[in-house]
Amino acid sequence: MARPGTSPSGARAAPSIISTNLHIVGNLKTEGEIQVDGTIEGDVAAQTLTIGSHARISGELVAEEVVVHGQINGKVTARSVKLAKTAKVIGDIVHEVLAIEAGAHIEGQLRRLEEAKSRKPGAAEGPKLAAAAPAQAAG
């Protein structure tokens, strides 16, 4: 069976790109990579998610890795979250690894992924992350 983010032949799929002039109303889901430079009103689920500096997302994000340069209004759940200095997040961030550059704006709670699971009775109800190798901290 092919790994997430790969085609059936085993080749790595190209990232999906939401350009700056594209406005999507609805949910997006992929086992691959998405780069968002436009506007999304809806939830996004991906293996890797990059939010460009001019991007705006209103909805819940679930991914293995999220890099934010733009604006998010909603909950972010990911193993690895990096907030660039231009990032603005209004909503909770549930993470295993978190990196925040000076200048990033956050309004919400920061919680470790395992703590969030243990706080909720029946944690299986929460968003599920795709099965993949654990994220490694940059060193």
C-alpha cells in the first residue's frame, strides 16, 4: 500500500497549491501536502500544511506538520506546529512540537497533544492524525 503523500506507483505527489486569488468555501482533505496562499472558509486536513503570509483560513486544521505565516481563525491540531513572525492564530493549538518566532500573534490555549487526549473522556472523538512517523524536533 502506498504511503500518505505518495502515488500508487510510489512516487511522491506534488503539493496542492491554493493560490492568492482563490477563495474556497468548504472543507479540504488530502493525504499529501497543501500550500495555502488564498482564503479558505472551512476545515483543512493534510499530511503537511503550509499557510502563506497572505493566506487566511477560518476553520479547523488537522495535520502532521503545520507551518503558519498567515492568519488562522480556528483550532490547529498537529504533531509539529511552527508559527513564523507574520503568523496570527486566533484559536487553540494542540501540538507535540511547537516553534514560535518572535512577533507571532496567538490568542488561544496551547496544549500538548498527549495532554489533550488524556483530558477528554473518550479521546477517540477528537480529530485523528494520519498514521506517520513521529515528527522530530529540529536541532
